[in-house]
Amino acid sequence: MVHRLDGRATWLVGRAHLRSHGLLQEAFAAAGARPYHYRLLAALEESGPLSQAELGRAAGLDRGDVTRSLDALGGGGLILREPDPADRKRNRVSITRAGRAELYRLDAVLTEVQERFLAPLSAGERAVFLGLVARLARDPEGAREA
């Protein structure tokens, strides 16, 4: 074991990411789903119908991943693609009733993963951890909030 890395935030966050990613992949695979699909369905439910480009930005995914994932979701009847009335060259994507049901089913999967990932922490530690990680995630330059 390399002790030089023990106190390095980037190393520890990377290790935590690997653990959380493994838990997510395992749980979603067992549920017959993919994390990208969840992200897209969640973005559609929260934002309403979006163009594919807008959806990619909302979900934080690149265009190729969005297209492949939407093909799978559309094939399962979870989303609907229709021509955008404002621009017939692009599609608007919306979530279907079946898509909402799938999103809610996957919410339970995600909740279980969160519990497993955060199990070593007390309720108070979880709140502190989530607050700090959220700050780091949205503020990569490390500027402090006023």
C-alpha cells in the first residue's frame, strides 16, 4: 500500500468514485438499465420536452451517448421523439408514461445504491459530506461562497 497518497484529496475522491461507480453499474445492470438512461429520463421529467442537444446539456452527456441512449429508450417506449414545431429539422424528446414508471422504478435502485455507498457515515456525516462534495462539484476553482 502506498501511504504517500493517503492524505491526497484527489486520490481519495478518485477511490470513492471508483467504489460509487461500481455500485451504480452493478445495481443498474441487475435492474436491466443503464445510468445514462436514468439521467436522460430524469432530465426529461424535470425539464419537459427538449431537443436532443438541450437534453444532452441537461444530462451532462455528449451527443453520441445521447443518440445511442435515446435509441434504446425509444425502442422501449420510454421516450417519444417528435418534430420540433419551431424547427422541423430537429426532434423534441419527451418522456412517456412508461418512461416515468421506469424512472420511478430506477429511483428506488438509486436510493439503495446511495444507502450502500454512504453506509459507513452517520446521518450527520452524510449531510456534511454531501454539502462539501456538492460545493466541490460546482466550484472547481475552489472559490469560497460569500
